[in-house]
Amino acid sequence: MDWAYALVIILSIFLSIFLILGIVLIFLLIRVTMQIKSVTDSAKRTSDAIEGLVTGARRMRELKSIFGTVIGQAKKIKKRKEK
């Protein structure tokens, strides 16, 4: 029966080692997922800022087109008045 007690002791030691490793692994995975969340939040903020810049540039282009048309028409009217 001594070998049975030795086997139980060996198995309990391995079980406790795996239990400790599992707990450590869970904590490490929680830390990694928190870091991933912070990185994705930062990427979202950056993409929102870039989207805002693009929207502003698009508005400026539209304004430039509108003012270009108005200035072009004003030049045509001025040329007609000079003749």
C-alpha cells in the first residue's frame, strides 16, 4: 500500500502545480485583454480624429467649389459691364 500513498502524493503535487499555473495564466490573460482593450480604444479615438479631419477637408473643398463658382460668375458679370 505504500506505492498507493506515494502515487496519491505525486498526483496531488502535480494537481497543485497545475492549479497554481492555471491561476497565474488566468491573471496574465486578464492583463493582456485589458491591454488589448486600451489599444483598441486608442485606435478608435485616432480613427475618429482622422474621420473628423477628412470631413473638414471635404467641407473646405465644397466651400472652395462654391466660392469658385461665385467668383467665376462675378468675373463674367464684370467683363460684361466693361464691354
